[in-house]
Amino acid sequence: MKIKMWNVTIRIKKNDEVGGQRLHSLIMNFLITAGIAGATVWTGINGFGKRGKSTLHIEGVAVNMPLIIEVIDEQSKLEPLLPELKRIVGDNGLVSIQEVYTI
């Protein structure tokens, strides 16, 4: 049996901060507090977007890499969170939504 759900994907950079706190930590704490079933933070090795390139290489070490936070839950739980989520992310990233099916 397949269940229709939403996949919310948030694209930011590792070193992004809001109010002195890492943006990915703020987002994860917000999602935990909201009772979301789960989320995963993925680290990329290279990327670019409207704020430029997401990678800086220093002696083979990448700094300020792109991060993707992927959240899958029911539409009824995620949709009410979108305005606050977009406020937290602000101009630091991109929030996208897809319908997905889980089995």
C-alpha cells in the first residue's frame, strides 16, 4: 500500500547563520519541536545558486559546503509550517515541495 506524503527540501549552505546560530540547527530544532516524523541533513561537495558558489577548497578540504535538509511527512503536518520555515530560511536558501509516495 502506498501513502501520499510531502517531501520538503531545503537548500542552504553549511555556514549560514541566523541570530548567531547555524541555520541547519535552527531548522532541525523547529522541525523536532513541530513534531515532524523525521528529517535528514545531506552535505554536498559542490554547488552554486543565486548567492554564488557553495564551495571553498583549502588544501583539499571543502568549507561552507551546500546542505540539503530533506523532510518527509503528511501534507497536513507540513503545510502549516511552511510560512515559518520560509521565514527562518529567508534569503539564505530555497524551499521546495514535492508529492511523494511511501510504501
